[in-house]
Amino acid sequence: MEDSVPPLSLNFDDTKKAFSHKSDAELRKTYRLFRLMRHSGLVNIGSAIGNAVIGLDIGLVNRIIKSTIFEQFCGGESLLDCQATIDHLYKYHTQTILDYGLEGKSSEEDIEHIKDEVIKAIDLAASNASVPVVSIKISGLADNATLEAVQLNQQTPRQEEQYQKLLNRLHEICERASELKVGVFVDAEESWIQNTIDDLVMTLMLRYNHKSCIVFNTFQMYRHDRLEFLKQSHQNAQENGIFLGAKLVRGAYMEKERDRAEEGGYLSPIHITKKEVDHDFDEALRYCVEHIADISMCCASHNIASNQLLAQLVEEHSIERSNPHINFCQLYGMSDYISFNLAQEGYNVAKYVPYGPIKEVVPYLIRRAKENTSVTGEMGRELTYLTKELARRQLG
Ligand SMILES: Cc1cc2nc3c(=O)[nH]c(=O)nc-3n(C[C@H](O)[C@H](O)[C@H](O)COP(=O)(O)OP(=O)(O)OC[C@H]3O[C@@H](n4cnc5c(N)ncnc54)[C@H](O)[C@@H]3O)c2cc1C
């Protein structure tokens, strides 16, 4: 840290700012939901019910899900539904990243539908200053077996054809995004399909990132090879005269990755300790800030220390807080104490807002509920801050 720059006095404890977007009734409702989710037994039962009813149109269950966990973590069932959420967030200086939440689809019809929805989201983003980016998952635009076969270079002629179709879909999406100057975040996924994703994203960046940063790859810093990969991607971008789009995350598939590595008898790509992950994440933040002229970055994290570090680095390097290459992002319904406090201080902040028919977003909701059963660490903070704000408003 440079001596001349005083530590930034960012206060994530300011629950008044953090929850000013919530009425008393909404605050109470959110508090009750987070309290319920703390009980892993309840979450497990809820998840089992959720899994069992996916695809069944059970009115009562749908209504319960909709008025509780869906309302907390999703923007709506359709793009049109999301407009109210988008406008509400924007009133509090926070932008929206639209994320069409369909998962695990493999039929041609479903995949085409997802692509069409992404293009509709780009069109909506183009007419809303409050929506700078849409997010996509490559596994939503092709079947997993194809992505895995391409990575192993063992694809059948039919899979080669599927891969070509995937590439065409991605060009269709990015062409529109480039024309309308909307960003596209490509999510990172499991390591056995990630090389395929990385190659595709680099191909897209080489085509669309010449004048500005349209396409972003995601770097999972829980992998021990990703800091180096971030630097290599940057070098590649520099050699080709393009911007590198870098969304930094810790990574969401740790257990799955470790289980598969153990079963397959290979070294897990995941760091052994959380400390190493935190180290690499923070190094990645530093690297991106040091090369901010040609890297457009997003710190996609709920970790207070990492968000604080990025804010501090921005001050140290005398970068404008609103520089379009510096972005913070959290999931809708979570870590409002980070998002809204940063937004009020003038940093670029966005919420990832998933949307889609309730039965299709159940797997996403189950992941959010499970993540929030933890009473320690970052997730445990949610309830602490909600409790604090209830007390401040004398609602406790
Ligand atoms: C806006 C946004 C977009 C996201 N997009 C993606 C995406 O595209 N792909 C993706 O994979 N994830 C994505 N995530 C999820 C992300 O990877 C993390 O799982 C989640 O955000 C928790 O990490 P954290 O930095 O917020 O907080 P923290 O609570 O500080 O970190 C928790 C994370 O640390 C890691 N970790 C925990 N314990 C250990 C351990 N013992 N050893 C090694 N590592 C450990 C895991 O990655 C775990 O998820 C996204 C998250 C956000 C907020």
C-alpha cells in the first residue's frame, strides 16, 4: 500500500444505507426468510420438495415458493416482470445484470429458446441505462456431453455439428450485443468443460472486444491455475490489440470438483485451503487494477475484504470510482450491505438478477438456500445486518 493514500473509510456496517431500498414490511419478511434458511434441516426438506415438484405444476407449492424465496432471489418470471426490480435497484444507484435462469436443458428447442431469451434481454438492456450487461452460461446453449467431448477432442460427427451450432448461436448473441453496446458475461463452470468455454470466449473476445469490452470471461480463483491463466489471457489480449473482459469469482463447484477428482484419481484443480483462494482472488484484483487500461474487470463476490480491497486499490491508483472498467457485482437478494454501500459511494455496482418460470429456477433457488444455511463467515453476516437494521428501525 502506498504511504500517501489513507485507508478508505468504507463502512459496510451502515445498515441504514444498505437497506434503505426496503420498506419495514419487506425488511421483516427478508429477516424471517434468512432465519428460516439458517436451519439446514428445513432447507433440506424444502430442497427435497422443490426437486420433487420441478416440472409439476402444483399451484400451492408454486405460490409459496413465489412469495418467499423466489421473490427474494429472482427478478420475476419473465423479462417484463423484471422491469420493476431493475427500476427499483436503479433508484438506489445499482445496475442490473440479467441472467435467464434455465438450466440443464439439452433439446434443440429449449436451447434455441434460451438463445432467443438472451437476445431479448440484450434488446431490453440496450434501452435501459440501468442494464449494462447480460449473463450467459455456455452449458445453457449446448449439451454438456458435447462440451466435454470437445474438451477431450473426442467428439463424434454429430457433436462437431452441435459445436458449430453453439458457435453460431454465440456469434448471434455477441453480434447483437456488440451492435447495441451491451456487455456479455460468460459464466465459468466445471473444469471438465471449462477449457472448451475458455477457447470459445477467447474467440469471441478476439472478434468483439476491439473498440470496447463486450465479452467477459469468468476466472474462478479457487483453481490453482487461474491466476496464471488470467495473466496469459491478458497477454493474449494485448498481443491481439483487444480488451480483456475479466469477471473474477472464487468458484461455485468446489465439492463437485473434489469428488470427481477423487473418483477419477487425478489432482483436484481446486486449492487445498480457503486462504490460498483468498490470496489468489486478491492478487487477481491487484493484477487487473494495475492493467486497468486494457482490462475491464468485475469483482463478483460477497466477500467483504475483497470488495474493500478493490475499493482501496481504486483510491491508491487514483482511478475514478465510476471508471467503466471497474465493476462490483453481487447476487440479487444477497449482500445488500456491500452493494448499496458501495453504490452510494459512487462505485459501479450491479446485481445479478436471475429470472425465469418458477419451476425452471428451482435448482438456482435451492443453491441459494443451501448457501445461506451457514451461520458463520460471509453468509452469516446477512442475518446479523438484518437484525441490526431491524433494531435501528425499532422493529425488533
Ligand atoms: C455476481 C456473481 C457471479 C458469479 N458467477 C459465477 C460463475 O460464473 N462461476 C462460478 O463458478 N461461480 C460464480 N459465482 C459464485 C462464486 O464463485 C462463489 O461461489 C460465491 O460468490 C462465494 O464466494 P465469495 O467470494 O462471494 O465469498 P467467500 O464466502 O469469501 O468464499 C466462499 C468461496 O470460497 C471458496 N472456498 C471456500 N472454502 C474453501 C476451501 N476449504 N478450499 C478452497 N476453496 C474454498 C469457494 O469457492 C466458496 O464458494 C458468482 C458469484 C457472484 C456474486
